[in-house]
Amino acid sequence: MPGATSRRRACWHFYSSCLLTLSGWGRGRWLGWSEQASLYLGCIFAISSTMVIIKALMDQGDANSTRGRVILAMLIVQDLFVVAMMIVLDFLQSPSEHLIIGIIAASGKAIDFVAATVILGTRVVPRLLWLAAQTRSEELFSLAVVTIVMGTALTGHHFGLSPALGAFLAGLMVGETEFNHRIVSQSVPFRDVFVSLFFVSVGMMIDPRFVASNAIILLILAVAMVLLKFLTSTAVVLPFGYTGRTAVAVGLGMTQIGEFSFMLAKQGMDAGALSETQYTLVLGAAVVTIILTPLALEQTTLVDSALARVPGMRRWFGPHIEPLIFEDTAPLKNHVIVLGHGRVGRASPRSSCVTEFPCSSSSVTTT
């Protein structure tokens, strides 16, 4: 059943996040870091960047492809997983006798906030946006959307969640309304600006002299992150019937460190679990993985072919005929679709206003 399959996939994505956390913790212990520092490294290690991956997929025209949809599903699970991470890591700094009580209290707050978000998203937000749209004022409608998003983000922070997660839940609320396409079209300029600011801020956090003096350990950490995240993400996708090429594309897309990881690293340094050197080292390795992501996605076919040559891997990787439902197709642009192949339908593609565009004709029969 589709619902059961979706729940099973979500569980597998959750298990992969747990496995990545454990792998990062092991890498930290191998480097000689403390238990707490290794735990922070594991949590940082488990999160990928929604912003970087979506931008790379859009640039390559794969945002709506099978690999794009699978990656987005994994990112959503990771964004929810980070809530548990931040709650647990925050209360690990508390006295042990208050740890369980603190975790239960914080979890209760998070559940209350999510429940309130669901109620508002289904009953209040659609009505507010409808009233704003009735004024026929673009400025008032945009202001209403910004107010909802900012208000939800600040409320989430009040409940002990990150503002970024609050904004994510606000996006889910407005995305379920009838005005979702209008909101997306208006938010595209803001998205591009904030993406640029994100990359600028990441670059400003890196000290080139530190990177040069710690290049070897930084490269070891970055390579370990890329390889382990690639292998784990690829292995999670294969059992669900996707082709090896799709699994490889997903694995390559999930190899970088995400924006939530920067928040976790800062939280770890503020709590004293991470030293300033460890913090800068994690940021440097994260930047390396972010830079490699677009380049890695372009090597999907090459990596798939290389894995097919490994003994015993041919059944999953290499050239296969993909089912139509899983076929990756580029988004259509500047095209014309003619429904019906009667007298008008046959003449329409020959019209002077249509001939310059690719045209597809389909016959429609009614009974």
C-alpha cells in the first residue's frame, strides 16, 4: 500500500540519519576527540544542506525528477531529526538528575507547537490569506505571508525550537493553501538573495590560514564525510526499487554538510563541548563538501558505471531499462500541447504562432 510504503521509507531515512550520527561519532573518537565533541560531530555529520542540494538540482533541471523527489523526502526527515538532536544536545549540558525531565518537557513543547501549527495551517492561515487576497493588494498579501512566516519562526524559538525549523513549518502551512503557487512565484527573488547571503556568510566563517595549516586533517575529515554519507544514502535508496543510477545520484547529492549543522557546531562551541579549533575544522570540512556537491552530481553516470564493474554489483548498477514511472525527465520549457486530433487539432501545430515551439499532440476520446 502507498501509505505503508511511505512510512517505511521515512523509517529508513530516519535509520540512515542515526547511522550517519554513529559514523560521525566514531570518526570523532578516531581523531581523539572527547565523547561530547564526538557526539556533536556525529550530529553535524548526519545533516545535509537543503539549500545547497535544491539549488544544484534546479541548476541542472533535476528538481522535479525522481532523484530530486527522493532527495527532498530525505531532507524533510533530516530537518525533523535535527529537532531531536538539538533537544538532546541542549539538555546533555544540564545536570544528570534533570536530564530526563528536561527532555520530556522540551519534547512536550515541540509536540504542542507542531499540533498548533497543524491546526492553524488547516483552519486559520487559509482564511487569512483568502481575506488578504480579496483586497487585491499585492503589498498586503505579501505582508500577510511574511507575517505568518516570521511569526511562526519566532513562536518556534519561544517553544525551544530553532527559528529555521519554525520557518520550515510555516512553509508547510502556506504551501497547503490555494495560493501556494502565487506565494512561490513571489518568494523566488528573496530565495536567490538569501542563498547568496548564505554562501557569503559561510565563506566569512573560514580562516584561510587555519585551513592551510590543518589541510591534511581537514581533507581526511571531508573525505570521510563524503564517502560515508554517499555509501549510506545510496544503500538506503536501493531497497525501494529505484535504479542504481538514481541511488547514486541521491548518494552524491547528500554528501555535503547542511546549514543546520552550522547551528549545531555553534551550539557545541557555546556549550564548551567543541573547542574553537574543532569548530573551525568542522566548518572547513563542511565548506569543502558544499563546494564538491554540484561537481559530484555531474558525475552520476561515471560513478554508476564504475560501481557496475565491481564484482557482484552489476545487478544494481550499470545500464538498465528504467520503468516509465521512475524516468527522469527534464522540465518542459516553451512547449505546446494539443489535446485532440480533429480538424482544429491537426491544423493548430501548423499555425504560425505555434511552429517555433516543440509540439506534442494527443487524441482524447470521451464515452
